Amino acid sequence: MPSPTYGRLPGVVLIGLGSIGRGTLPLILRHFDVDPATVVVVGPESANDALFADAGIVRHHATLTPDNVRDVLTPLLRAAAGGEPPFCVNLSVDVDSVEVIGLCREVGAPYVDTVVEPWPGVYDNPALPLAQRTNLALRRRLLDDRAAHPTGPTAVSSCGANPGMVSWLTKQALLDLAAITGVDAPVGGPADRAGWAALMQACGVKGVHIAERDTQRPVRPKPVGAFWNTWSVDGFISEGLQPAELGWGTHERWLPPGAGGHGDPAAPGIFLPTPGADTRVRTWCPTHGPQHGFLVTHNEALSIADYFSVRDGDAVTYRPTCHYAYRPAEVALLSWGELLGGGAITAKHVLDADEIADGIDELGVLLYGSDAGAYWYGSRLSNDEARALAPHQSATGLQVTSAVLAAMVWALEHPDRGIVEADEMDFARCLEVQRPYLGPVEGHRTDWTPLTDRSPLFPDDIDETDPWQFRNVLVH
């Protein structure tokens, strides 16, 4: 069956050729009418350069900095005389997303990225207060930019697998849950944000876990001192060293020790005084059931909690708790143990598909608190399936790159929306584009709660009156 073509691109400026860039580029060339000679890849030299040496793309070797970003990108983003500007796909680390969005706005170029990224010196800067190192602070800066520039070419912010795809999965999961619980919901979903928030409240949802388990195993063992991962090592280290962070629901009755706010009662989240990669939570995924995951900060924890808030004027009357609950691949767990234990990291490596023996990336959303129990909905993509579907992909990578593809399609179909978060996009259309690359997409109900099968050997200080209090979710 031929791959669908979703439209014409006058060109592409792809920033970054790491593991996600190398997987996104083939999807762009497959699904858009674009001349490879008009595709410019910007970034430092990479081992991935060799993969595309014969593709006809233009390779622009440059490390973007605050001093050169305008001089390097502006000529590449400007349209030729009488033409249209290219599509900017920003898949880099350590390149300020808001600044690049501003450059794209100036020249009229559409844009997508997978994270609100700052310049270096934020994630791991001990001189900065914890609040300034959070994703809420990064997201606020983006939303302040949107408030100052409410119109312009579409710029889709934070749209990979998560953040990104999981916001679309949340809406579909909520419609499934409404059908299960007998709550009336419009066909195709509510028409606006307020309607979606009211539907989540009516279904009795107390919160959403972005519940993921990566079981991909390498062919050979990881050397001591090397940080291995199934996706960007630099990206994972950056977010793992940020404070653990979550959207904070209105049903919560207990505040974790040392938790910080943001001086704004309406702020959708809180942060903890511990790194996300050293903060564990209880969650559930279909294959292995109960598990401990990392409470790594992600933009979707805040955007989903914010999007599904019910408001009465300035007061928030309902908000779900929302956070990432991630059990990464075992090699990444080993790597984090070495890094957090003070060991020297002597090498960084992202496993490609041929280096992975087997396993899946089970990534979905767990909606909990309703009378029907918890409901997980998501992708259960295997590495073998990913290799068969597209080149240069692991299961983890393809869930991200296919979401970037969907965001590009939606942006072309809605070219003048300004800055947009994934929660605000047409979830059904985006999943329609993405689903051929997701493997089995399934929903699973479970009666599990964070109070299920607790060990009596070391009793915790729990709240038995409400299993879904964050007090019971957090591993103390």
C-alpha cells in the first residue's frame, strides 16, 4: 500500500540530526512532496550524517548559540524571491525554542518542536532556584510569547510522543471511559476546551499518568561508565536532572515535603526538591502490570492538567493531577544508577534498531479515579515492528517521529494558528496520521490502585480513604 502524501513543502530546515532527527527525516521525504535539495539539516557534525550522504539533502554544519542563531537561521528560513518559506522542524537540544519560534514568525515559516528547550545553563545550573529550572517556568515563557504575539504562522510546541501524542491519547481515552461509565459525550468529543474539562470531571477522573515501560534490550551488555538509552541521552539527562514536577489536582489533600509552588494559586503544577530521575511513583502498564516509574518532568504534565481544568472566573474548581511515570529501558536504569551515584560518564550512546535484541515501548495514558477503575490507552510498539515500518527507528523513536509528522500535517492544514500546544489540536486527525506507525493501539481496564498488594514489611504512611491520593502514588 503506497504511503499517503500530505502536501507540498517548499523546503525544510531541520535543526538537529540526533536519534529523533535521523528518524524524522525519512518520514518527511516519504510523506511530503518536497525536493531533497531544498531540505537543509542544521547542526554539528554527527555520526548520522553518513546515513543521508546520498539523499541529496543539504548539510549545514553549525552549532547554534545565542550569538549566532539569528545569523545562521534567518537566511535559511527566508523564502526565495516570490516563494514560500520552508518548514522549520526543531529537533535539537540546547537551542532556545522560543527564540527560534520568533525567527520563524518574522519570516512566516511554520514550525514544530518536541520540547520547550532553553539555551544551555538552565537544566543543570545549581545557581538557579529550583523553580526556574522547571518546565512550568519554560512553558510560562512560551505562553507569554504567545500572549504577546497571538497571531502568526502555526508553531506547534512540544509535540513528540510525550509531550505531544499523549495529549491526543488522553482525549480518546476519555471518550472510551465516558462510554464505559455511561457518561454522555458528543460524538467525536466536545467542541471546546471547557467541554473537555467538564467531561473529564463528569467521568470522575482524578488524574492521568503518562504510564510508559520500555523493555527494549540491547544485543550486547552496556559497558560500565557509558550512558546508553533508546532515545536521546542528552535529552534524558537534561530532563532527569530537573526537579520532579507534576500537574497538581484539586482532589489532593497532602503536599509532599519540600514541594514548591510558583507564587501563583492558578499555576497548574508543583515541583519537588529531588531530581526526576531519582523520584519514583507507583503506576501500571498492561504487559507487566504494577511498576515503579520515574517522576520525570514533562511539559504534558502541566499542559494536560491545565487544559482539563474547570474554572469559575479566576478560581479553579476541578483539575486532574497529571505526571509522567516512566520506567525506561534497563540499560538506561543502569546508566542513571551510575550517574546519580557519582560515577564518571565516559561515553553516551543511543541504541539503533540493529543494536536492540527485542522488546517494546509501551506508552500510554492511565486515567484513574472513576467508578470504572483505571483505564490505560496507548501504543505497544515493538522494535521489530518499528524497523519494518520505517528506517532508522527504534520503537521509542518511531512514537516520537510519527508524532512530529502528524504535527507537520496539522500545521499545513491550519497554517495561521500562531503558537499551539498538542492539547489544542484535532486529536482524531493527528492520530489518524500517526496510527500506522504505532503498532497495536489498545485500551485496558484495571482494578489496580496504588494501595494494591502493598508490602507489610515496611508500612507506609498512606491515605486509605482515597487510593488515588498522590501520597499513595509517591514512593517514599
